[in-house]
Amino acid sequence: MSDERRLQVEIVTPDGSVYTGAAGMVVVPGIEGELGVLPQHEPLVSLVAIGEARVQAPDGTWERFATGIGYVQILFDKVLLVVDQAEQAGRIDVARAEAARKRADDRLALRGDPGAQAEVDFYKAEQAMRRAENRLKVAARL
């Protein structure tokens, strides 16, 4: 329908824009759960967690993205998702994500080793594990 309102969506990372286009609906991974956005949404700024962002194209198909932490800004019919990383589901390198999960798992396995505690940043290892698992989960939905 030509008179139907659309969202203008942009997904941005430090490396640049990952997605720009019109959408009927956007779903982002909020820190307290998923946040669905339709046209004419009230203005809102919210933190987003590592998860899957979904954009419904005007033809009804869904684009899926594995996204990192950041925020979403909603201004009526405009949605700006700013995250530290985002990958479109069809472009996720599954072998690379598996290798990243294995590296993170190896680092986290050293948690009980007193010698490793001074050398391994367990917070970064946990975040790497979450990002890798998220990428694998999003890629598996295709």
C-alpha cells in the first residue's frame, strides 16, 4: 500500500552504515527484552544488548542482524540503531564465529588458574563468547 507509513531505519557501527532503508517494523534486543517499533512510535532512546535485530522490509521479508551493544534512538518514523558491531545474517562467517567461540571458551576455562587471572581479561572473554554465540544463533536462523 502506497499510503502506508514506513520507518526509515539505519544501523550504524564504528565502521560505518550496515543497513539503510525503509521498513514496516523493527525489533531490537533491548537490555530488558525485545523492543518492537512500528511507524509513528513515540520518541525513545534505549540501550540495546548483544542479540538479534530484525528489520521487516516493505515487501514483508525480514532482514536479520547479529548486533552488539549500543543504543537505539526512535523519533516517530526514524530508527537509528548504533552498535559496536553488526553483521547481516547471510554474511556471517560461521567458521570464524566457531573459532572465536572456541578461543573464548579456552580463555574462560583458565578462570580457576591463579596464574592466568593476572593475564586473562575474563570480562572481554565473556563478551567475545556472547558475540560469537549470537552470530552463530543468527546465522542458524537462515
